[in-house]
Amino acid sequence: MGTILDQPFVAGSVQTPAGKVPQVSSTLSRADHWGTIKARWGVGRMHYTVHPGLYALGMPDDQAPVLVTANYKMSFDRLREALPGRDAWILVLDTEGINVWCSSAKGTFGTQELVQRIASSGLARVVAHRKLILPQLAAPGVAAHLVPKLSGFKVIYGPIRATDLPAFIDSGFKHTPEMRRKTFTTRERVVLIPVEFVCASKWALIIFPIFFLLGGLGGPGGFWANALNHGLFAVFALLSALAAGAVLTPLLLPWLPGRAFSLKGLSLGLIAALILALFRAGDLAAWPERLEIVAWFCLVPAVATYLAMNFTGASTYTSLSGVKKEMKWAVPLQIAGGVVGLSLWLGSRFMT
């Protein structure tokens, strides 16, 4: 990527006692917005990073606040965008391109990295105060009581949302109850859907053609006639499972029954299977067609529940222990449903 000064979003540099510090603006460019869109859709997401180190937002002096963030560029952009007209220092940690919350749980946004970055950036020579404002969601990874002992800097946890930072700073670092509350609104869930959908679609691009071709085997008609009937229906069924688990479950999450995400996906998977059965309602006179529908009543919920369970990593109210507990009983059932459903579907192709 080049040096810390040689990055496309860097507007210039500010001379400090610790040397030149790259200067950035709170106004995002078209390239910044386009990068966010691509990351939302999983394009180059794991390489969407900025160089760790110290940055100057505007023209900060030695009394300007120091804000700490991750080197995932979307986190960096959201922070600077939330501070229009402000002068501040931004200390970027090396979190391996992972956002603040996930990296704090993983340990890359941690005490050691914070202390080392303070030292390597020469921050003590740049600012006269000894205060750092960290995102509240970084708390799981940082031992705030150890940072002053190891670096001389005091940790202040800011609000959850970057947009609340101006009010937080102006109030003398005082929180309101709303600043501490993590929401998970429909809009916040919707922006997470594309990357989940794209991740699942990568496997779908391999699986869909296989089912289409397998649908052409057996049956009374010719290969292509069967493929266009049963194979195409199989693709449509799998697509409905993908939509139920990776799109509709996150979208409708608060209103779906059950606490476990797999149960939430199950309800939509069963609805999808029922709709598929209605499409085949006129073709249930023979046993092969009946067996095919039963197969999809096993396969579609199995796929939908698995994809729905993947969203636990993006939600705000699941825990690692709870997810592990759910996986112990849900994954075996998903595998069983998938195996039974696939066996029944293949059997229906060769039943006369």
C-alpha cells in the first residue's frame, strides 16, 4: 500500500515533534464511498485497510483530543466523517483489517497493541494531555486500568456511535444513556445483509448448476426436459432457502418466533417449503412428485436455518457461549435434514 503518507485519502501532512503526520479530512471522497459499497458487498472486504499509526484530522494542536480506532477503513471513515469541522488526532491500531467490536473480541484491538501504537507513533511528544478516547465497543479487548501504568495515558470510553462524539466531547466527556445503548434497527440489519448474501452465493454458484443437471437424470422425459422441470425447480427451491435464511431472517429478526437464530430461520424455511409445495400442487398424483416435495420440506428448512444461524456473528445480542450451545443441537439436525432431503430428492428422480 506504500507508506502511511502515500494513501489516496491523505490530503497532506502536519509537522509535529514526532515528525510528519498524515492529514485527513472529515469529508469523504467518491472513492471512499465506493470503497464502502464494495466492502458492504464483500468485495475486497478483508483488505479494506488503512496503515496503522497517527493521523491528523484538520489542524489539531497539542490540546486536541486523541481518538482511537481500528485500521478497518470503514471504521476509520465513519469516525472522521462524524467530526466535521473538528480538529483531532486519530490513532489507528493494527486490527488486521477487522472492525472495532470484532477485533476487540478477537484481541487485535487490545491493550498490548494500544500501548505499542502509542509508543511507535510518538504520541506523548505530539499532545500535552494524556487522555485517549476509545470506542465503547473496544472495552472487551482493552484493560483500561493497565494502560496508564504501561503508557502514561488514561483511557476514556466514548459513546457507541461515532455520530455522538461531538456532543460527548463538548460535554466534557459525559455520556447520556442513549450514547451507551447499542441499537439494532431494521436499517442497521439491512446494511449487513449484502455481505451475508454474497458469502452464501459463492457456494450457490457451484451447487445450483449441480442440482440443475442432476434434475435432468431419470424420469420419463428426456434429459433437458427433466432439467428444465425438476432441475430448474431445484434451483428455485435452493434460492428460496438462501433468501429465507440470509435475507429475510435478518430483515425480520425481531418478529420471528424463538430465541435461537436457527429456530427463526426454521419458520421462514417452512413457509418457503410450503409455497414451493403450492407450486407443485397440481403434480402430486404420482409418488415421485410427492417424494420430491417431501425432500424440499427437509432441504429448504435445513439450508435456511444454517444461513440464519450464520447471522449470529453480526447481531448485537448473541454471546459466544450461547452460539456454541445452539450449534451443538442445531448443526446435527441441519445435517440430518440435508442428508435425508437430498436422499429423497435423488430417489424421486429414479422412482418410476
